[in-house]
Amino acid sequence: MEKAYKFRIYPNATQTKQIQRTFGCCRFVFNHFLAERKSAFETDGETLGYDACSAELTKLKQELEWLTEPDSTALQSSLKDLDQAYKNFFRRARQGGNPGFPKFKSKRSNRKSYKSKGGIAVTAKHIKLPKLGLVKAAVSKQVQGRILNATVSQNPSGKYFVSVCCTDVDIPRFEPTGKSTGLDMGIKHLTTNSDGTLTVNPKYFIKSENKLAKAQRRLSRKSKGSSNRNKARIRVARVHEHIANQRKDFLHKLTTGLVKEYDAISAETLDIIGMVAQNPYLAKLIYDASWGELQRQLDYKCHWYGKQFAKIAQSFPSSNMCSGCGCALEEHIKLSKRKWTCPQCGMKHDRDVNAARNILNEGNRMLAA
């Protein structure tokens, strides 16, 4: 089993310069070979693969000595990221979606990262990284398994982090409870269980919206390129970071509790982009709910802890079907109609609880099959 451990690091001045130098070299390698691949396709109708780019990188290092200063595995990882971006582009194009051709990386981007391999070790208060040596770190938990790689990153507020990816990690399984549940996701209540349990949506973005607006107004008044503008930008980034940390902490506690309590969990798959386009007035609330991240965490945690997880298709009519007799209504029930009665069996339903029960029944059918 693979697992990643993320810690904040506190590099000194020399290590910070080396990290920034590595960011710049990785960005240069990515952009250089993206331009090379585009040029080769326009000229010969063929694209360069990873092996060809790797061979060219070796020659490029002989011409540009400053490319030998960062960790060599970080530059190779940048080439692999470019190759993966091309593969993702062709895969999406075959599936008929929005392909999203690889883009050049901007020097002004506030999110930077690179990946290193080899010579990585974690101690009680430090992490050993290639070309950096021992870096002071807030190691909050013991790292288990064999270390594969480490990703050094800088977030928009200027903080540095390292994510250590390990394999052969022994994750203890949760005890079976013999219970299963279906989850209906919403805005007022983030989740509604099939047994009627409700989880109130904390709406962290809405709570911090005034504070964020104030920080953004201050940023808009600063002169471009000034140090005061950069300080104001960092203040805005810290508000966003605080909201994201609140949301992430809440979702992790919620999903871990669900996986611990139930042996099988079924959740509906939502077309979030389509819902935002249909309801632009609810877009802010929909994004704040983070339904996609909730489902992603449930998926991998069920895999980790030996539980079952079923994704219900978007086309499944969970809200338009009676969970008692299975009668499917011809007319769609409006979102404003929270309670309704089945015309066939006379059973009274709460809209969300009924949908959660239908999701549970469909999930049990899928898992049994």
C-alpha cells in the first residue's frame, strides 16, 4: 500500500535559494521541451517521446552549466510530468471531452513544486533531501514503509512543504460493523445518510467571505510590482489557505468517521460543472461544499481500511423514485419540494432521505453483482 506524508519544512537562506533555483530549472526544462515537441509536430508531424527528450536533456546540460546545479532527478521528473500531460491530452481527446493541451509554466505562478528521488530520509526534526541536506521540518507522525520520492512545494502564502511518498505501508484495517449506508449530497446538509443522519454544511468560505473581500480590496489599491502589493497578495493567500485548511480538516474527520462506522458506502456521482452552469447563483455554495473531494476521500479510505465503496451513475434517478415500492415518477420533483408522497403506495418521503435510501439500494445491488 502506498501512502504520502506531508510536512511543513523551514529551509535556511542557502536551502531556500537552492529550492528556488530548482523550481526555475524545472520550469525551464518543462517549457523548453514543450516548445521542442510542438515544433517537431508542426515540422515533421511527429512528436518527441520521453526517451528522446531525456537524451536531449543530457546534451542541454553540457551547453547550459546552470542546469547541473539542481537535483538531476527533479529535472527528469519534470520531463515525466510533460510526457504525462501529453498522454492525458490524447486520452481526453479520445474520450470526446475537453482535451486541454499542455500549457507553458509561468514564472509568476504562486504554486511551485518539484519531485526528487534517492537519498531521502526522515528524522525526528529534520528531512534529508538531495542537494539540500538536512532541512528543519515539523515531523508530526512517524513515516512507515520504504520511501519512493519526495515532492517539495511552495504554496501562494510562501510556506514550504514536503510530501514523502512511501510504499509497503501496513495500514491497520477497521473492525467490521455489518452496517452499510447511502449518501445524498447537498448544500444545506453536506450529506444525508439513508438512516436519516444529517451532516450540516459548515460553509467555511461564506463565513470568511467578508474578511477575504476586505483583503482583496486592499490588494487592488496597491501599485503593481511594489513590495506592499506582494504583502497584500500574501494576506489574501493566507485567508484562502485558512479556508482550505478548515474545509480539508472537516472533510477528513467526516470521511474517516463514515468509513469507520460503515462496511459499505454508496454515494452519487455529481456533474458539478454542469450544476454550476445550470445554477450560477449557487456556484459559490456548490464549490464550497467540495463534493468531489468528499467522494475522493471516501474512495481511497475505503480501499485503505478494507471497506467497500460504490459510485452511483449520474443518470440514476435517486430523487424521482420511491424507495418503498420502486415507483419512478414521470415528472421531475423540483428542488424546492422537500417532502412528497408516493402516488402508488402512499409512502411519505423526505426528499434527501429518500434519495439516500435509493442510492443505498443501488449501491448494494452493484456491490453484490
